Amino acid sequence: MIKKVISGLFTAFIIIASSISCAGGTANRNIIWEVFPQLEQMATAGIAEIDGDLEKIYQDLYDIDEKLLYLEQIMKPAQEWVEHQKSIEREPGDWLISVDKEDLKQFKNDHFKITKLDFTIINSRTENQQVSSEIKVQDLETGSTGTGKAIQSELVDKQKALERNAEKKLENRKLLASTMETLIAVGGNNWEIDKIDKSSYLIKADNLGWADKLTAGTWKYNIETKTLEPADVSSAALKKLLLASL
């Protein structure tokens, strides 16, 4: 969608550019016409880069959501088993109740399996009674083992980090697109174009650089090789912004 917006704005720029009057006449106007498509290509490539990153992030988020559901699928019956053990009245003393290896097979799905399910009572039916449980889970994809709560916490932390990353990517995408829209809207009316030699020109303007916002910048353009390169720090920063590599 944003690519289409940029292309549409660039078409509008072409119409506006036909009426641009600048020092150097037709030669400089032609340079403006040649340079703007290159800036647009940078922005389009930058958006494609961000979109690719977002696609991977969204897939990772989907995978984590799925794993959390699969984790809950085995944890819920395990926790119900623990609650059931708590409801049973037992003789005074210490108790360790464990689910045997064969019965643990029912606490398994395509992503996780419970490898240990214990319920412990110390000083049963006394004022000092202590109750605890242990649920060990193995991630079948990674082979790692931990408590159900620890695995869930780790997945949720990854989920939150991915969400923050996605939000930042979306902000960068919006900034990139709006910056290119501003460049196109302003056009080349404020450009100062100086010839260096028979094929090279310096292009200066108060909006061809970047320092947290559009600022003055200078680019070097070669009319023979059709190459556009930053000529100072601020224009290099603008190029990084347009290519989504800031």
C-alpha cells in the first residue's frame, strides 16, 4: 500500500517538475527528474526490507501463540491432577505422590511433554503441613526441560520482545514513507545543483539530509553512470533512513 502511495506521489511530482524553474535550465531539471526515481527506489527497497522483517516477526508471534496453547494443553490437566491430590485426606506423615512413566504419556502433544509430575506433603494433617508440587516439561523442538511456569514465562518474554520490535518496525515504516512523501511534495524547487566536472554534480538542499528530521544535505550525482551517493554525513543518514538501515 505505501509503495503505491509513494509511486502515486512520484507521478504527481513528475507533473509538478515539468513546471520547475531552476538555475541551469533544462540540464538541471533533467538531473532532478533522474535523481528522484533513485530516491524513490531507495524508499521502496527500505519498505520491502521492513515488510520482510515484519512478516518474519508475525510468523514468530504466531508460532509462540501456538506453543503457549500447546503448553496450556498439557499443563491444565497436570494442574487439575495436583488440585485433586490436595483434596485427598491422607494419614499423618510425609507423602510423595508421583505419576509413573507410563501415565505421563497422557501429558504429551506435538510440542511438549511432561517428564515429571510430583505432589509432596510434609507433616500431613498437622499445623506445620507443607504442600508442594513439581511439574517438569520438555520442549520437544529444542529438547530443553524446565518447569511449566518457567517455559511459559520465557515464551511470554519472547512474545513481548517481538511485539516491541514489530511496533518499532511499523514506526520506522511510517517515518520512511512520510519522509519520502515530504521529499516528493517539496520537489526540487529548493535544490542547488553545481557542476563538478563533465559528468558529476553536487546537489544541495535544506531537506536532502537527516538528523532526526529532514535537514540540509548534499549528494553527488553522476549523469553518465546514473549513480547517486551521499556527499556528507546528513545525506548518508537520509540514505540509511530510506533504505531502513538506520
